[in-house]
Amino acid sequence: MHENTEFRREANTYCGVESRNHTKPARFVVIPAGIGFFHITEYTTGRVKGFRREHIDACALARDLER
């Protein structure tokens, strides 16, 4: 992995992905993973569930996985 992995994990973006139950945080987050790439990771484990080149597409995938 990259040496700046911890920095990227702290700088995650939710991009509006929220669960219907506002007491529960979003399960999937979008994290920048380099130039023009975004990982969709599970918030609790940090496991990468997918990736996209466009931020909008990554947010859409995170919303789909949230359902």
C-alpha cells in the first residue's frame, strides 16, 4: 500500500451517503486512492469493496452498496 494510507483514510468523504436511520453512520465511504481513482470502502473494516475513476460514480456505487 501507499505510505500515505492513514492520511487517506482520515480524509474520507461521505458524499451524501447516509443510511435511512440517522442514528447509524454510513456503512460505505469514498476515499481518494490516487490521481483520478476513488475506493469505496467499508467504514468499519476498511476493506475496499470497489473503485471508480469518477467521484460521482464512486458516490453512486456507495449509495447502491448501502442499500
